[in-house]
Amino acid sequence: MDSSLARRADPFALVAGVLSLLVAVCGVLGIAPWEVVDLRWVLAGTAVVAGIAFLMASVRNSRAASDD
């Protein structure tokens, strides 16, 4: 198999799958998701992950060859 055709994991689908599993576990246990996790921590974690993703994207794009 050609290495250029290798499939990569979709990070958005992975996050959505993990979140849906967490909600399902909360449903089976009979507890509300907002009783388990404080929304402020979720927002803070989301901000940290987004910041890291933006930094990685800027570093990755700066290494690309320019067509100028």
C-alpha cells in the first residue's frame, strides 16, 4: 500500500465519539452530565486545546515553502 494513501484519524469525529460515549455512560448511571463536570472547566479546557491547535497550525504553516 502506498504511504501517501495512508488514512489519518479525524480528530473531530474522535472528539464527538468520546463525548457521545461520556453522555451515554451518564445516561446509564442515571446522572446528569452537568453534575459531573463543571462547565467552567470545560470552557477553560476548550480554550487551552484551541490555543495549542492554533500554535501548532502557525508553526506548521511557517515551514511551508513560499510561492512568492
